[in-house]
Amino acid sequence: MAISVIVPNALTPYTRGVGTLVVTEPCTTVADALAAVAARLPALTDRVLTEQGELRRHVNVFLGDESIRFLDGLQTTVDEGATITIVPAVSGG
Amino acid sequence: MTTPTRSSGPAAGDVLVLVGTMKGAFIFSSDKSRRKWRVDGPHFPGEAVYSIAYDSRGGRTRTLVGAHSNHWGSTIRLSDDFGRSWTGPERQAVRFPESSGLSLAQVWQITPGRADEPDVVWCGVEPACLFESRDAGESWEPVQGLLEHEHRPKWMPGGGGLCLHTIVTDPKNKQRMGIAISTAGFYRTDDGGKSWHPRNNGVRAVFLPNKYPEFGQCVHKVVNHPSRPERLFLQNHWGLYRSDDWGESWQDIANGVPSDFGFAMQMHPHDPDTVYIVPIQSDEFRVVPEGKLRVYRTTDAGKSWQPLTGGLPQHQAFENVLRDGLTADSSDPAGIYFGTRGGKLFGSADEGESWQELADALPPICCVKAAVVS
């Protein structure tokens, strides 16, 4: 079993075109999963997290169908087989 | 990462006008007559471009852009072929150290360093800090003397955020340079960036109980001329000033302007007595006074100012020009250019005597820089 991380089209230049990443490292939280991604693709997580490791203001991350902002944020626990989706928030002007 | 665009390259002697907008960057180019302009863009569509620069030192033809995605953050992108391709670092190169507790919000200024240090480039960012590149913009390090400045906890953000937006250098003294922060005021280093001291004596802070504090002024722009770097001109949040001693003291030079509020200020490329500004009505009504779009110019170092209106709308023109929206090329006679928040771009090939509208419906213009291709 593994965790899937779905990447928006805008960030696929930083994943060599891959839209769904598979994390096989042991993960307890969303932060662990993103750290595993960062180890392979640091340019991708630069766009998702700030230098302080916080989720950027206009980026949403979902675990299944639920935004982690309404769960425990990056410390939300993940189970084997979970799907994490990175989505640009509705914002702009 | 390289993104191909559809640009064709300007030739040596051509004039570039680089325009950063809220929705991307545009590159205007012309031959040296500056009568007919080509436009290429938008580059980075949808991203806010608060800073842009052209660097011809060291044989380069490098354009540097500070682009901000509302979603994915800010980064500096580079092009050595006038925008045909852009190289951006995979990692976001302007980064605060984790120990600082700070995260980059915006790149407000990119300034090539001294001519005799062709690989040095500076950038000013929000939250206020100065970064230095020693490889022509590829990688960046924060200037510790500002990052760890004892005043930092007391600096307050202005309307645009706590931004370091102005960088002035001294070609005669490598250890000395100045920066301006809104709202912290003007700071100078005399030891190559190790220590920074406020130099705001005489500059008013109308929004504070103490109108003349040591620091805390909302300086909007500072310029100097390489032939006389010790003399600075300053456009304040209310107030026009000149210093003849690298900021030790400032004198009011708002002589004959319709308002001393404004953002933009530009030094003439060849004459250290000539400066351009665009007065704005007030901080509460940030448009040009009387609906007349006027650039003001002094040719006597601020003793007097004269309006330049030839070809500019003088009726119902409620425009604003932001702090980096006014610039000059290095031609003789100099070309002067400015862009408005209403998306209009104007240029003058005769030092401001007459103006031509280069574009009338760009996205809101944040910054304009000009250069002659060498």
C-alpha cells in the first residue's frame, strides 16, 4: 500500500510531468507525506509550503474529500492507501 | 525550467522598456529613434510582477523578473534572450532561513550592483530584507545586518506590506549603500552591509505622534546619480526632500508642486540636477491632482519644479503612478517612461517635453524600467 499525492497541472513542470505521485515511505501525517515528496522534488514543495513549512495561503490540500484546514492541518494523520490532493484555492482578482 | 515564448530579439542600440503589471510582464522595444515600438508579452500571465531589471554588465543581456503567483509564491526568473526563454531556479532562490521565522511574500526591487562588480545583484523583498546575489541572479543570500536588525520588531507594514523597495548604491564607496523600507524609513550602511543606521533626520512622518522620529517614516522612493552619489532625492509619504550628505540631513524641496505626496521618482541619467516625479493628490485620494496627468521635473536640484504635459491627458485623467512606475533610458536625449495603475504606458524621447502613449490597456502597471541594448 502507498499514499497517492495528486498534483495540479500548474505544478507538473516540477514533477517531470507526473500528475500523481506515489509515496511509499512510512507516513503518519500529511506533513510526512509532503516531506517524502520534498526529498525527491523540492521545487514542487517550494510552491506548496513556505520556507517555514507552512501551507501557502492560497493552496489547499485535501485528504480524500476533506480540506486539511478543517482537520488537523499538516498534522492530519494519514492511512495507507490515502489520497492527498493539492489544489490551487479560488482566489485572485 | 525553460518556457519558450514568441519573442524576437532586439538588436544592439535598441531601447527596451520593461513593464511589470499585476498580470504579467511585457517587453517593449524600439530602435534608437523611439518612435515605433514592438511589444512582446505577457510573460508569466496571471502573475504579479512588482520588480523587473535589465543587466548589461559582464557582456550579458539579462532580464530579471520578480514574479509572484498568488498560489505558488514568488521567484526571480531570468532571460538572456529578451524573453524568448526564461530560466528560473527549480528551487525558489530567494528564501529566508528557517531560523528567521520569515517567509518571502514579494520581490519588490531588483538592482544590478556596481559596474566593477558585474556579478553582484541586489533584491529587496517583503517582509523587509535585502538579498545579495554574487552570480548575476542565480542564487541569493540574505544580508544578515538587515535580517537581524534590532529595529525589525518595531518596523510597521505600510499599505503595500512591510517592503524593502529601494536600493541606492555608491560607485565611489563600495562599503556604502542605502535602502528604503515602508514604513521604516531610509537606512544606510558604511561597512558593506554589516550594520545599518537610520538616516531620516528632517523627514516627516505625518501618521505618527512624533512627526520626526529616528525611524518609522514611510519613504516611497530615493534616487541618486552615480556622478554625485552623496546627494539623494526622496519622495516621501507626504514630502519631497534632498540630502547633500548621504542622508545625514534632509531639506524640504517641495517648491512649486501641486502636492508633495507621490510615489514615483526618477533621476535623469546624465544630469545630477534633474529629477522627475509624478505628484499625487493625497494619501486618501491617490490620483494625480485635478485629473491632470502631469510629470514634474526639476533641473536645479529641487529649487523649482515644472510640469511636463505635452501629449498627456489633462482632463478627467484620474491616474496613479506607483513607486517604480517611472523610469529613464540612458540615451541622449534621455527617454522617460511611466506606467499607470490604469494600464497606460507613456514614453518621451525628448526628456519629457512631449509624450507618446505606448499602450492604453495593459493590466495595472507596477513597475517600468528602461535600458539601451549594448
